[in-house]
Amino acid sequence: MPRRFCLWLMMAAALLFIALPAAAADKDKGKKQDLDSSCVSPAKGPLAPQTKGQPAASANQPQAASVRARVGKVAPDFEANAFVNGAFKNLKLSDNKGKWTVLCFYPGDFTFV
Amino acid sequence: MGVEVMAVSTDSRFVHKIWQTEELAKMVPGGVPYPMLADAGGKIGTVYGVYDDAAGVNLRGRFIIDPDGVIQAMEVLTPSVGRNVTELIRQVKAFQHVRKTGEATPSGWQPGKPTLKPGPDLVGKVWKEWKPDQAF
């Protein structure tokens, strides 16, 4: 009887030995994820036209995203990560409602033209 | 002129930060004064019809959007040729004038030059109001 109990105790101790550090690591990972997510949340990209009472949903569908921008039509709204005034922030096109906006796409930073 | 500018490329916000601090701030004091947006994967560019899938970058597209959110103008260039900012400013002023007065601005219009008042009376009479050399 005591031998079995010893065996059980040893197994329990071994498990604890493995489980505790793993749990601590998970907690660390959790903390790290909190830090990362406190910076800037992922931006939704192109936004689907809002239906009444529903929040703007991401229009990032895997199937072909159609070109929705047409001169003379309402510009497709979107949300993007941005670097502005020395800080990271998420910006939406609709933040500029009521003002003129010039939206400039360009190939890349550190390129030549 | 009360215009908000947003610059968008497929670069991340981190690359934007470094480009601003390392190069743009040396070209222009304080760097560029407008937000630099990150369009990872060209998702926004695709919706605007300017994403070059093969190259993985956005083309040089520029959209003028009015206060109601309607696109009034777009211009798209391949990467090697830069934009003409003077023309952009001219167009914005023209669209602002049109929005305010309902008049039309003829080719090459600059603030102070004659505008046209569209209507049935103007049909066939444009030659009286405007000459082609006014476009330059």
C-alpha cells in the first residue's frame, strides 16, 4: 500500500514539475500578447457598406474583392493602421467626412520617384 | 484649403515611421505633415482598383474625395512617373469652386479665370464665353 502511494506521489510530483513551468510560460505568453495588443489593434481594411444598426464589417472576403471605387460614386470606406504625428493610430476614411480628402496611393517607401 | 491628405502604401506602419524619420524629415523639415497608412496585401488598393497584384504594390493612384465622400477625380500612373502637385491643387480648387457656385470650370481653369454657367442658354454659345487659348 505505501509503495503504491509513493509511486502515485512521485508521478504527481513529476506532473506538477512539468505542468507548473508550462502554465507559467502560458501566463507569460498571455502577458506578452496583452502588451502587443495594447499597441494598435489590427485594422479592418476595406469596410463593407454599413447596413442599418450593424457596425462596419470588414469586407476582406477571400473571394475576389471587386473594384468599388468609381468617380462620381461614394468612395469605399476603409480602416488602416497609420503612422501619424509620431504615433501609431488606426484611421478610417470616414473620419474625414465633411472635409475634402486627397487619397494618394504610392508603390513604396524608400523607392525612388 | 481645408483638405485632408492620406498617403497609402503596402508598407507597414513601422516602415512608414522609419522612412519619415530617416529620409522624409531630411527632405522636408519635420517630414510630411499627413498620415501615412499601411495597406498590407493591397486590400484597400484592390477595392480602389490600383493594386498591382504581380508586383505586390499599389500603383500611383490619387483620388479627390469631396466632403460627402464622393470621388470627384482620380488619376493613376505607373510607378516611374511622379505626380504633378500643381495640377492636383488646381483640380481641388476647381472642384471646391464648382461645389460652392454650381458653375463649371473649363479646360485649364485657374482661380480668377472665366467659368461657365451651364444651362440651356449656353448651348451653342460657349464660343462667346471662352476661347481655347484660355486653357493655357
